Amino acid sequence: MAAHARIGIERQLYTVRRHVVPVLEPGATPQRVLHLSDAHMAPWQRRKQRWMERLVALRPDLVISTGDSLGHVEGLAGLRRALSPLRGVPGVFVHGSNDMWGPSPRNPLRYFRGPSDRPSRSARLDTAALDAFMTDELGWHSVDNGAVTLTLRGSRVRLFGVGDAHHNLDDPEAAARALSAQPDAPLTLGVAHAPYRRVLDALTDQGAHMLYAGHTHGGQVRVPFYGALVSNCDLPVRQARGLSTWTHDGRTVPLNVSAGLGHSVYAPVRFACRPEVSLLTLAPRA
């Protein structure tokens, strides 16, 4: 298949990446975590919406959404169709900048000069309506610079996160205060949209047993046998997609960076980087 044809087709070849991660206490019941990210939903993307509707068949115990759910000023209608089957499944979310500001044309070559910025003329999106859908309709909890404790399969799990570090909306100190107000739990999960080093370091320092992030699109265009060329943040490009580990100050924890399900409507390409969700089975340590 010609490269230009694959670039156009691959962006609709949705896939589920599955991993088993031994982070639970010995003897604990395994938990299935569905990690969603970067849908960048536009109202006409019906194929993506239909595929996401079927994710409920994965029977997740928890959904973690790491942001950039919207990709258009009218994207919420499509997102509602895509996620409504997950209503009632426990979940948490953080926002990316595209949940607040609409997309705009930009030169993709600028990503090689460093992380992208937000054009000053971006349209403001209805983030409040997105929050209402996720909290009131789905029953999920925001952990943007906050924390929550959920009970999954009879065991408490603490989840905390930060706002979008790509636009300096992260407040690790507020997240730490919110976490300290939660009851003790055998498992603590850290959530972020953009996996900047400072964010991953802070979440690790604050006791996260595992980290979840998105934002990178896995590089979006990858070189076969090499990988991503950019991560759109200061995360090493070798960790721009998938399950790896993060080490800081003597602690090493698993890190899952989702390549996400979408792309900007102004950059509708994927190459060697299929759109994805992750299904992570948290299992007992040996």
C-alpha cells in the first residue's frame, strides 16, 4: 500500500492495546482499567463513535480518560454517542487544552521545533457542558488538580491528577493536598493529560503506584523500526506510546501513555501509529 494511502486509512484502524500490570497487593482481585485519551471528537466522525460505543463489551471496572476528548465546537454530541454506553462504570478524567479551545490550522513541521503552543484565535469550547456530561450523566469524577477515592471489586483505589501541563494548568501542590484528604487505600493511581517530566516526577513523589497520560498521539507519525520522532512535550520519544516505567528519586512505577483515538481535524494523518485505547489488567504482585 502506498504511504499516502496508508496515512489516510490508518487513522480509522482503531485498536485495543492490552497489558497486564502487577501493581496490586498479593491476593488482591485483578481490576480492568480502560484508558481513553485524545478522541478529538468531531460530530461527523461516526465510525469512531460506533467503535467507541462497543468498548463497554471490554467490561472495564474503571475508566480513566486523559483528556482532549473534544476536537470541534460541536464535538460533544458525538462524544455523548460514543461514551454513553459506559454510563455507570466508575471513571475519572482530566482535561487537555483541546477540551477548552478549538483546533486551528498549523504547520505540522513546527512540532520538530518543540512543543506546540495555542494560537491566540482559538475558539473557546463549552468545557462546562463536557464536565456536566462526564459527571452528571456518566457518573465520572474530575481529578484535574484533585483526587477521589473509589471502591472497585471491594477494594479502595485513590486517584489523583493534574491539569494540562502543556499550558501550565498543572498544580501538583493542589493535587497533593486533595490526595492527602482522601482515606488510605492499597492502590494510588496518578493521572495527567500531558506527560511532562515535572508532572510524572510529582505524581511519583506523591505516592502513585502507576501513571496514566495521553497528549503525545504516540508521535502520530512513526518511523517503522525506530518509533516516534516527537512527543510534543519533554517526555523521551521512546516513551511516547505504550507501557513503560518512570523512575524518580528512587521510585520506579509503570507509566502508560496512550497514543489516543484521534487527531486534529487539521492534521488527519496517522502512520505506523494506529489510533488506540488501552485495556490494562491490574494484577497482584508476585
